[in-house]
Amino acid sequence: MTISTFSDVVSILQLGALIITLFSFWRSRRKEFWLFTLGLSLVSVAIAIVFGKGQTEVVRAGFSVGYFAGSSLTALGQVVNSLFSLATIIPSIAVTTRRLHDTGRSGWWYLLIFVPLFGWIALLVFYCQDGTRGGNRFGHDPKQGDLGDVFS
């Protein structure tokens, strides 16, 4: 690969910044967290639609409540889904940790995911809370947009 123009250099720098952001553990805003979660969900749904064996209608009390692909993936679909999960596990943990850092909590709070119901509700509340204003022990406030002290 040859770098011939300024736009090539900018593209490489943007890719590098994206990789650093995906694997960093500073702070992230609610918008970043929820857009990342939405993106993962959309890709998972796309995998289920493309590689599904067929749809199973879910019927409750005589009413159709929708369709569920569930674990009815083809063998290729299971491989694709597994590779997607492996590729996104570290970035998922990183963005969740950054979200907790923005609320002033340690990333260890993410272990509440293993506590059924109570832990899930507590994490959902933490994810929806506004971040601490100004800098905290995990870095600058991402809403301020001032990166001067981070890179100095």
C-alpha cells in the first residue's frame, strides 16, 4: 500500500483514532454508548435475518407478538455470529467501562451483569445517567470537548 495523497494520511490517522477509541478506557458519553449498542444490535439482527433457517412466529394468548429467529441459525450463520461476537467483545467491554467511568464508577461495576435482574437494572440506570460534570479520576469531561490536557 502506498500513501500518495494527504487524504490517504488523514484516512490512516482516522482509522488509528478509531482503533484507539475502541480499545481505550477513558470516558464516553451516553450517545457514544447507545449508538455503539444500537450498531451491535443491528448487525446481530442482520446476521439472524441473512443466516436464519426461517422465522418462528411467537404467539401468546392467540395474538401474534412477532417473529423470533432465536438459535435457528445455519452452520455458517453460527460461525459468522461467533466471529462477530469474538471481534466485538473487547470493544464492547471497553465502551461499557468508559460509560461507567463517565458516571464516576469503576469498570468493575460491570460485573453486576452476573447478578440477575437487580444487576441488570442497576447497570441500565448507570448507563442512562448523565456523566459527572468536569474532569473526574478517569479523565476529562467528554462533553467539554477540550482534549488539551489529555495529550499534554
